[in-house]
Amino acid sequence: MATAKADRRQRLKYHIRKKVKGSSERPRLSVFRSNTSIYAQIIDDINGVTLASASSVDLGGRKENSNVDTALQVGKKIAEKAQEAGIQTVVFDRNGYLYHGKVKALAEGAREGGLKF
């Protein structure tokens, strides 16, 4: 049985995804947060393909917890991979998470890396 917190996030996620769609010109930057790691994917929803991905696991293996600094590094890494794939602008999908802490740090890292959204 899902918790009330998980149900709330799922509801928010559905409402966000109704509006946010990734295309080949402007793909979607999706964020997933677990208790130990943070993940980012750049997705073309029309063709159904992942164009680039980065995670805290890729940076240095599993740690006990990922923190805001790790999320900032993941944001920079995803921006670097996007530049290699020729992607300049994206649509940010916070995936039902509140825009603060690790999610905000990942977005700021991606902006520092050169992505526009």
C-alpha cells in the first residue's frame, strides 16, 4: 500500500506531465530522487528515446547519501552529455518533487553547464 506522501507525489507528477512534453527540438530533462542517489535523463517523448543520462552512481559509485553538492555535479554532468549530443534547450520535469534542495541544485548545475530552460 502506498503512503500518503507517495500518492501526493504521483498526483503532482500526473499534472506536471500533462503540460510538460519533450520533443526532438526541446527534450525533457527528468529528475528522479531516491534515498541514496539522484538521477537525470534527457528524453525525447515523441520518439520515446533517452538521449542522455547521468546519476550520482556514475560520478563515484554508491555513497551512503547523495547531497546537494552531488546533485549539482550530476546537473553539470547531464549538461555536458547534452552538449555532446547537440542539445541546447530542454524542458525541466521535476517529476512531482518540490523545487528545492537536491532538485534545485541539479537544475542550477545544468544551467551552469550550458543548458537553457
